[in-house]
Amino acid sequence: MTLHTRPRFLPLILLLATLITSLPAAAFAQMTPEQQAAMLLAGAKRAYNEKNYAFAAARFRDYIAKYGGNKDLPQARYGLALCLIDGPERNVDQAL
């Protein structure tokens, strides 16, 4: 290939890039409350597994405050209790 020849797929790549960048960002940003709750809970669990207990406890508390009626509320309460027991500042009374 010389400098003056262009790849066959260049027009297709440019078209796809234009389409992708022209899509509204809001379409990707909008999530249902159930999806937001699942994402928050997953982040809290990940932080707990990484032994970042303070961050995980804060995320579990956020979940409990925002999504108190959600079906996964027992998981969030259990995760918070584990953070309070396993973390550096153990607080068994709050965990109970």
C-alpha cells in the first residue's frame, strides 16, 4: 500500500463513527431505578471484596436510604453488617 491509496473500509469506518457520535448521550445515561439500584449494590459488594470497608459501608447505606423497598434490601443490610464487623473500626452494636 502506498501513501496515496486509502483503505477500502475508510468510508464505512467514517460513517459508523459519525453515527455513533451523533447518538444522544442521554439515551445511554438513562437507567431504570432497578438498574440504578443493582449498580449501586454491585459497587458496594465490589468495594467490600476489595476490603475498602468504609466506601462499601457508605454505598450500602446509600442503597438502604434510596432503595429501602427494593427486593435486594436484605443483601444491602447484610453487606453493611459485614462491613461494620470486618472493617478496621469494628462496631458490632451497629451491625446488629
